[in-house]
Amino acid sequence: MSELHSYIDENLPRFREELFEFLRIPSVSARSEHHDDMRRCAEWLADKMRAAGLEATIEETGGHPVVLGEWRGAGEAAPTILIYGHYDVQPPEPLELWSSPPFEPEVRDGKIYARGSVDDKGQLYLHLKAIEAHLAVHGKLPVNIVLLIEGEEEVGSENLMPFLEANKERLAADAIVISDTGMVGPGIPTIGTSLRGLVYFEIEVEGPAQDLHSGAYGGAVINPATALAKIIARLHDDDWHAQIPGFYDAVDTPAEVLEGIERVPFDEAAFLAETGAVALGGEAGYSTLERLWTRPTVEINGMISGYTGEGAKTVLPSTALAKVSCRLVPDQDPEVIRELFEAYIEEVKPEGVRVEVRYLHGGQAWRARVEGDLYRAAERALEQAFGKPPVYAGEGGSIPIVPGFEEVLEAPALLMGFGLPGQNAHAPDEWMSVENFEKGTHASAALLSELGSSRE
């Protein structure tokens, strides 16, 4: 084993303790009461960057700050690699469903349980420790590094693109590395090939001026909850195909993507067990992985109307609200889907109620160009760390900033994630595998070595 990787192994206990410090800071970007915690987390991270040997600054934005670490001693001929991550986390609620306090990290059965452990503090921190190892052992890095860590990913990254645009020259890079995704299974290193895009809406249905007695008015006044149910029922047919006209017009999955899905080791029974659902299902005519990685969806994310407390209260509600998201695939334009969705709701809304569709936010889908030195270096690095070559796999979720990074910086992105199925990101008992944190650190260090040697 090289001196570099020996250093990592010898310091893994310290790396883990530092990660635990990081996880104890409740950096919840969505909550105003955690404003000071967000600042404290940014300062903590900047201090750790400096301790590792980077120049670090806290860059102000219109919201929570960006933490920027830089090392440019490899010279102009060496590639510059921008590594992205985020230090903000999701709210931990419902607290009663956690087996241990969300901001008190605990290791159980080889898993680090804490809010942010996998999304994204554990995954970003292993890159910083890989950088530290290179600088500690060699006194230099094989490439130039920009480490960009934002504090608003969990609230939509509203200020990130303006920051990229304003600092385009400073952030110029030859490649972008992101570890905010997962592996298809334990011990199976994975390179991400696609992300779904997103459009998100609220549908609000208004009827009478206030809740009414369902006996005195029911049957004579249109019930907003029933009207909303009718709208929702029109979103899919019996085979779970979206019924929005034009929704699938731009969907065109390349043959090589479908062929690649066939090579991915996928345990459907384990996936079902992970969900706790009675059975798997979805759009007819497609496999589970095709549905997750290559097909767009229309999903109801929440509904509320009328009386929902204990016991009975016979009311005809005055309003009903649904939150609806559409996951999109490459080639679908979020703005086009927004227009199609809004037009369809206007077409199918019942008479006798007022219906408002509010667009909340959206993001473009992404597909990797799996070519060049970046991907070959990642293949070699992951095989060194995990002892087997990586698989290529899509991702059902969305990271809207990935296509934005590629567009602004004119550089390819690499998704090299270390999460695992069932990791409970955004849910109680979020966890990250101890093994993946450790092997991910080795993989990151190896990637920097491989990218530095690829230019020779």
C-alpha cells in the first residue's frame, strides 16, 4: 500500500471524529432559527479546509454563504478539478421516529446515524480528507483544486447559479466532481449517468367562502376536496401513464442506456423490502429501473382539506390543496412541461369551484457524456478502492445544479456517490456506511492521483 493510502488508514479514526463534529452542527437551511448554526457550520468547514492546507474563504450570497477552498500549486499545465458539495441538511422532523438524536452521531451495525451523514456532509468531507492526505504525504496535490461547498442545496440552491456566473473565471475548471448520489448496492462502486429533472406545483381549489355544514349544503355546493380528487384522478390512466397531452413527446431514451440497465445488478426483492410497500408498480410496460431512471413521473406529494382531527366533524370544506411534482428525463424542458401541466389542469377542472395552479420551482434533467480522461480516471480510482470495477447507473432523483455547472463552467461533471439504498436521506434515521466513508476517502485520493497522471 502506498504511503498516501497508509496515511488515510492511520487517520481514519480522527477523520470520523471530525465528521461527527460536523454532524453535530444543526445546519438546517430551511429554518430561520438555525441561521446562526448555518454560519457556525460554514466557519467550522473553512477552518478544516485551512487545517488541511487549502486557502479558504466564506463567500457571501443573498442567502447562506458558500465556503470556498482552493489550492493552485500544481501549475497552469495541470488540470483544475472543482469538487462540489453542500453543508446544509434537511429538517430532522419527525423527531420521535429517530432511534437516536439526529444531531448526535451514533454508529450502529457499521452505519453512521445522523442528519446529514450521507446527504451530504459525509460524502463531501471524505474529499477534504483525501486532499489533506495528499498534502500531508507529498506536500502538494497532483491537480489544482477548487472545493465549493454551498449552504442552500436543500432549499433549491437559489443563490448558487448567480454565484457561479459572478465568479466564472475564478471557478474555471476542467472537471466537476460531485458526491451527492449513491451506489446501486453494498460493495458495488457506481458512477452516475443521469439525473431526473423536476417541476413542482401547488393546486388549490376554492369553493364556498368558509366551511359549510355538510348536511345543510352538501349536494347543493361543489365540494372542493371532491373537485380536487377528480382533478388528481385525471392525471393518470389505469396503467399509470400520465394523461397530460404532450407529456412524453420529448422522451427518447438511447439504446445504450437501456442496454446498460440490463447490466446493472439489481435486487428487486430487496428494493421492495426497502420501501415497505405491498408490491412494486408504476407505468405499464417498463421495468423498475426503467421507471426510475428513464421515465418521467407525475406524483402527488401532499394533500390537505377539511377536518382531519380526531373523531367526526361533518363539514363541506372551503378549500383543498395538493402538492404535485413531475420528475423529468433528459430532453424534457421544464418550462414546456410547466405549460402543459397548467393547460391540462385548466382543461379538466370541474365547474363550480375556483382552481389556481402555482408553480414553485423546477430544474433540468441531466445525462452524462461517459467519455474522456475524467471517466477513465474515475473507473480506475473506484476499482482501486473497492476491488472491483464500477457500474454505470442512473439516479431517480434531481440535482438541478449539475447541468448548470456544466453550462457555466463548460466542463464535464462526474457523479461519484457513496450512499446506499435505504440510507433514509431526508427521513428519520439517516445513515452512511462507515465502510463507504472510508473507501470513499481512498477513492477520492486515488481519483486525484489518476487525474494528475492522465496528463503525463
